[in-house]
Amino acid sequence: MSDNAHVIDQSKPSIARVYDYLLGGKDNYEVDRAVGDHFKVNLPGSVDIASTNRRALTRAVRAMAEAGLTQFLDFGSGLPTADNVHQVAQSIDPDTRVVYIDNDPIVLAHGRALLATNDHTTVIHADVRDSAAIRADPEVARLIDFDKPVGLIFSAILHHLNDEEDPQSVVAYWAQQIPVGSRVFISHFRSGDNAETIQAESKLQSTFGRGRWRTDAEITALFGDLRVQAPGVVAAARWHQVNENSAHIGAPDRDLSVWEELIVSAIAEKR
């Protein structure tokens, strides 16, 4: 890949950098903060979408690591923040191997700096839609053994693919690559019959030219033939809540906000 492919364009907002800003990060530019501020100011409470999704991702990685998975592919990983996939998984098994995948050059730059001393973890510059190129990448071949169970992570990425880009085929491709015992985590924007859904979806589509909210049934269908584990596709804030003893406790003892209801999570297993 040419060096030009890794030039950071500061004139256009980046999905990864907007998420970084909403999560309190500093790896973003004025153009990204303008988009983030729209959500903060004009759609108050919407930042809960990013924060509840991030916490659900952490719980998902922990659950998969505690189930014995020691290798992960994180698609559309975004910028490094607290409790990254490799940090959570390697706290359970230090030999866990993680490949982060993102098409934003700033993710590549920051990821490589963060992981310079971690031989079991890397980041590659690739598009989630180009599955064959990711599969053939030398770093993927170095770290991931597809004869052993793999954890696939599609955290808040598939809703950025329009229907004509066939996100289900992306998941299906990787489901064919992994063996029995592997897990697939998906979090996704959920369609809601409310003004908030319409406003948020419209903003992302007008900013990035893409974005598709989906119903619970459509999100479940993304898993294809994989077996979705209990409790199924539910609000990320309610998914796989645990206490300090790692005991399942169901959900927060309160009503969720309309924004918390707009991001859902689920894990499926290949059997």
C-alpha cells in the first residue's frame, strides 16, 4: 500500500475520530468535534450510545476470554481507548493474540505506537468490506490460527454498511473461516419508532454518506447460521451485565433512556 493511503485528511470527519471524541479521547480534529458536538448539544443524551456500547464490548471480550478464546479479530476497531480488546483479553491469558482492523490511517498510526512492544497484538489498515484481503494479510497469518477458535468482533461497525454492501455476507465469510467453538460479537444501531432514531440516522448519513439502522430481526439475521446465545439481541446496556464476582445479574435496575435503547448487542457461537 502506498504512503498516500495512510495520509490523514483533516478536512473530513472520521467515524473513528468522532467516536473517540464522544468517548472523551483526544485523537480528533475540529471537523470531528463539530459532528460530535451536534450529538452532544442537539441530541442530548445521545453520547450514551457510544459509552454503553464500549462497556458492552468490554464485557463481550471478557466473556469470550473466560470461555477459553485466546485469539481475536476486531473489525473497525477504532482508536485506542481504555480497556482495549487486547488489554481485557490478555488480563485473563497473557498469550492472547489480537488483530485490530480499521481503514482510518490515524488508527494505524496510534495503534502501532501503542502496540510497539506487544508481539501478540497488531493493527492493520484495511476495509471491513475487503474480507479476502484481510484474510490474506501477513499479520493475520502470523497471529491467528484458524484451526483454533477465534473471537470475531463487529462492534458498532456493521451499521455503517448500507444494505447494498451486504453486511451479512461479511459475517458469513468469516463464519466460514473459523472453526467450531468460535464466537462472534455484534453491536449495532437499532431502529426505533421515535424522532431520536430518525435524527441520529439522518446525521450520520448526511455526514458520512452511509449508515443503516436495523431492526432486532435484521440484526439477528446478520449472524446467519451461527447460534445466538442468550439473552439474544438486547440493548447493550442490558446485555451480559455482571457483578464484581462475574455473576450474571441481568440488567440495570432502572428504565433505559431512549438513546441506550438504540444500541444493541449479542454473541453467537459456531457449532
